[in-house]
Amino acid sequence: MPPSFEYTQLYTALESNGKTFNQEKMFQFIKHEGQSITLRYDFTLPLVRLYSQIKDSTSARYSYFGKIFRKEKRHKGRSTENYQIGIELFGESADKSELEILSLALQVIEQLGLNKTVFEIGSAKFFQRLCQLADGSTELLTELLLKKDLSGLNAFIEKNNFSKELRGLLKEIFITNELSRLENLVTNTKDDVLISSFDQLKEFSEKLSMIKPIIIDLGMVPKMDYYTDLMFKAYSSAANQPILSGGRYDQLLSNFQEEAIAIGFCCHMDTILKALERQELEEDND
């Protein structure tokens, strides 16, 4: 189990690579030696550091259970302490690690006891390329995608001189789940990054659909800046927040002079428990 306190520098050192943590959400303190320390903001980065200290080329799998601590605005009604259960996988081949983690995540969802769940996959590469094509409007596009603001997105499209093909993709990015339609929209852009990212998501969807149907969300925005490729989330009709989330974050290892595939996910236990309670209440009232 990683310690409850970390040196703040563990998180702030990522700023030089553009992979930042929100310092406004960190609980920071000063040790008696004068060093800044932070209550554990997440589990992934401490485990990346642990793996880098092994200093060999073997793969490693870690599991964890504990609290993370993040400041939240009171009016949002979110707790500043949240329990997570998660796993991280380092050092396997890309195909093997992605399928292993996705399969495990799907199996976990099936074991939770929640009746109505949805599993979505997206791509940080796809998102980053959309931001590049947005030509300087990254912040606004990110906000629109996060909020799934269809009317705002349509207004954004009309104000910009995008290609006909990109306009078509953006107009349907929230409303189309049909695989063949998504494929046509992406292919029409003739953009290599968008096409290759979509093809990867399509392959995952086809390989794992026997476990559970998978929805491709091309408008998925990375929750953490360090996600670099595959991303995924699970939702329940009994919860207003994701019950599970994860993804690939290979570049995070480069901060510790390591080059390896890195992927993992966590279960948001407080959200899951509230969803189970709500589901039980609804069943009792039926």
C-alpha cells in the first residue's frame, strides 16, 4: 500500500511534461523539515514510482485498496475522501495488457450486482487529435465534450471553418453509437490518427462483446492528463458518476526513466455502494 502522504514534488514534477495534477485539489502540508507533502491524490503515480524502482525488465501487477483525498467545492456535494479499489499492469505487450485489463474490468462490473450498467471506451489519442484539428480552441472543445453539450457543440462548429468531413464527425459524436456509422464518419476525415485510433477501439469492441456489449465514445475526454491512449469508463443507471474508470498511461513511466506499457483501472467504491443502496431501495418500492 502506498503511503497516505507523498512529497508534493512527486506530482508537480510532471508539469514539465505537460501531465499535470490539479494542485488546487491537493491537501498540502509542510513537514517539520520544511518540505511540502500532500495527502495521497491518486494511487497510480506512487505505483509507477514503485515499479520504476524495481529496475528490471519484468512485468508487474499491483492491486490496491484505500482512500484518495481531493478538495471539492461544497456545492458539488462530493466527498473529499473516496475509497478506491484498483489494479495496475506494467511491462506486458500492448495487446496482451489491454485485453487483460479490459476483460478484468468487464468481469468486475458483472460481479458488482448492479442491474443496468454501461461500458464505454475512448481514445486519448483521438481526443488529442480532435483538439489539434480544433486549431486553438482546445479549451472550449474540451468543455463541450465533457458536458456533452450538443447545442453548444453545434454552435462551435458553425463558428469555425472546419472541413465538411470533420463537421460531420463532430455533429454526430454524441448521438451516434452505431459502429458502421461511426466508422464511415471517421474514415471520411482521411485523418490517419483518427482512423487508427478508431480501428483500435473497434477491435476491442468486437473481441470483448461476448463478455458485455461495449459502446465506443469518440467524445470521451481524459479524466487524468496522463492518459495517452485507450480510456474506459463504466456507468450505472443508479449512479450519476462513473463506477469504474481507467486507461493507458505509458508516458507517465518516462518521468522515471522507464519505457514500458502501463495500464490500469480503479473502482470508485463510494459511488458503487451508493448505487447498490439506491437500486435496493428502488426494488423495495416496486
